[in-house]
Amino acid sequence: MNTVKSFWFGWGSLCVGGAAAYYFAKKEINATRREQLEELRRKKSIASSLEHSESFPSQPLSLSAMGGSATYNGSPARTDSAGSPSMESSSDPAPTRHAPSTERERVFEKSKYEASVPYSSRKGDRFS
């Protein structure tokens, strides 16, 4: 049978074992975090050293400094916006509706996702 002494001995050993497991797990987690931080710092320093290396100029050279002109191969500047969505958006066709001039037009203006008539709740008893 369990006695009071064995009960407290069991719970005490359980608590001591849990505390020891927590202590060693915490040490392992902190060591892993420290290694990851060191690796991240090492990668950042490598990237920064590559970015600021002396083999590349610190500022990009202009076309005229490299012997070129403002145009490429004597042709005019590129006006095609096929590869640039931000350029394409400015050449979209005009909207089909004009801005509303009165408050009533603004309220009753129908968009693609709205009903043609604004919702208004029915007054009165809905259960009869």
C-alpha cells in the first residue's frame, strides 16, 4: 500500500526528474539558437563583404562613361510595355462610367459586385 511517505517520495522524484529534463532541454535549445545566430551572422558578413568588395565599382557607371550613348544601338528608347505590368496599367482603357456628380448618384451607382438597388430592411413584424 501507498503510505504518505511513499506518496511524497514519488511526487518529489517526478518533480526533480521534470526539472532536470527542463534544464537540459533548455540548454540544448539555447545552444541550437546560438549556433543558428552565429551561422546567420556569418552569412550576413559574407553577403556584406561580397556586396562591398573592391572588384566591383561602388556606384554604377553611366552609359556615357562606359562609351555608350543615351540610346541603345542607335535606336530610340524602348516604349514597349509588354514586360512591365506597371507600365501596362497606365495604358488601360478608360473606365466605362464617369464619377457621380450628386450624392444620390453615388449611393445608387452600381459596381461590379453590388446590387443595383441598395439594401433596405423591411419594417414591421417579419414573423406574421
